[in-house]
Amino acid sequence: MPKVNIKSRHLKGAEVSWFAPICNGDTEFMGEMDNQYKSNWENASNILLTADQLGYKNILCPSSYQVGQDTMSFVSAVAPLTKNINLLAAVRCGEIHPPMLARAIATLDHILKGRLTINIISSDLPGTKLDSAVRYGRSREVIEILKQAWTQDVIDFQGEHYQLNLPAAPCKPYQQNGGPLLYFGGYSPPGVDLCAAHCDVYLMWPETETRLLELMTNMSRKAAEYNRAVDFGLRIHVIVRETEKEARDYADQLMSKLEPEKGKEIRERALDAKSYGVSRQAEMREIADQKGYVEPNLWTGIGRARSGCGAALVGTPDQIVSKIQRYMDMGIRSFIFSGYPHLEECKRFAEMVLPKLKTLSLPVELGRIPKETPMTPLGAGQRK
């Protein structure tokens, strides 16, 4: 097996997260929008608060200009309503002046008492187009300024995009030892180098185990050049049912109303539609079998109507748990799941799979916030 070095190899469990569709990413049939699943405060906050109640450890709040609510506003509004769950807020580098961003993140971190994590995004800003190396260069500067703001008395930075010298006192987060964990997804060489140098969790989209191991090995090698190690995460959809036939039938039903042209339109409207990561998802669909399965229980059909994360785990609870355990054995310590519709599948996964997994909070385990008594998830018989 290739050499994969992870920061939290000592941990026996994993961070199991769900997804908050604040960017119109919810439906009963792919390619068909029903107003009952529309991205709004009521729907998205209900999913997030349900995930909190059911024992998920984190939840991704994504960023999308065309069809989305504002991420930071949403997270700030929902934060005081949560009890246990961490919030993974997507930040598109360059949108907010870095010292103000550092202060905003610190404010959220105090509201959440350390339950904030950050997903670093380097996509183009709406209405702009930059070379990949320039975008990642800007993101690198933003991250370096954030870390100065969180850990030093003065922000003293002279870069290509930002030149700053000002007190860092307003930017101090609740979390210690470096501030909120930084999650990052990117496949190009500048992106891999950025994550290796500065980020904590390298997020990957679903691929075959062989291809995932290649990504992890490459990242481990690059991080070692900076005398660092990172953790690894997987963003993936899931369809779990009592029998494999029921799960596969539901996968077929989910795609039953999708017209090819509608799928193409959905895939191409995202700001990262032409990225290398998206092209790798397309490659997986090309090598899958006629039903869209590229390896046992890994179904790529969902990518016909999505730009980014384009595959799902499909199977029984035991099959899903077995697959997750294989990923954990590879070194993956963070999972961001989702299903369609999100609320119903959030409850189903919590009932059928979550109790079979050992879950943990990465900010707690990595020493950013004190360990507290973990919440006991509601069992099926306790659910109200």
C-alpha cells in the first residue's frame, strides 16, 4: 500500500458530517426543482438543526453565488440555535478583506464556543476569471493573514495581493493552537501545495479507492516537504436502504426525470465547472458500468446532474459501514455525507448507519477546544 501519513492516525473514529443545502441543492428527483425543497432559511436551518439533534459532528455550509444564500450570514444566524454540532463554513477567498474576514470568523467562533471550522474555497469570484495559479496565490495570502491575525499581536504582511500592518487584537478566535481548522479541496499542483503548507484537512470527492490513495499519497509527500501532516476527508452522497435492491432502485428513481440537456446545464452553471476536480468526476462516469457503478456500492450516476461531488455510496447499512471502514483504514478521518431529499436522508442515515460508527469532533481531538461530554444521539425509539 502507498505511504499515507495523516495527522490523526492515533484516532479510532471519524468525524461524520452532513450537508446544509443553502445553495438550492435539494430535490426528490435530480434535475427537477420543487418549491418545497427551495433553498431558504426555513428549509436549510431545519436540516442543520436536525443534524445537530441526531448526533452528526459537523455540517458543511457551502458557497454558491448563482443559487445560494450567503454562507456567513446563514452560519451566524443558525449558530446560537445549535447545541453540539460543528459548523463547516465555506469561505471564498478574496470576497472579504482578509483582516475583516479574520474578525468575522473570530466572532463566529466565539458565538459557537469553538465549534467553527472553515472550508477554504479558491474558485473565481462571481463575474471574474483568474488563472488558477493567481487564484491559489491569493488564497495563500488570505490564509497567511488569517493565521497572523489569530495567533500574533500584529498583522504584518507584504504580498502581491495584500500589504498590511495593523493590530490583530480584534481578530482573536475562541479556539486555541492556531484557530479554526481549515478544510481544503483542490487537485491542481498550486492547490495541493497550498493545502500541504497551510491547511488541516484535505477534502476529496468520491473516486475509486486506488485513485483516492494516489491523491492521499501525493498530498502526504507534499506536506512532508513542509514538515507537516494533514488529515483527509471525503465529500460523498449516500443512499442507504434495508436491501441493496431497494437502494439501487432508489438511485434509479432519483435520476428518472433527468433530461440530458438539463443535467448538462446544471453541471456547467457552477463557478468551478471547468476545474480539474470536476473533470476527474466526469472520468469516473466514463469508466463506470452501464448502471453507473465504478466499484462495489460506489455509484457515479448522480454526477450527471451535479458539477462537483458526483458519486454516492449505495447499499445496505452493513455495506455502507463496511465501505466507510475501508476508507477509514486508508486514513480518511472526516466524511461529509448528503442525500436526496436532504432532510429525509439525514434522518435515515442517522437511524441506519450512524449508530454503527465511532464518531468524533476533530477540533476537540486535535486540541483546538476542550473535550466535553459527548452528546448521545437520539435513537429511533426516542425520536419525536
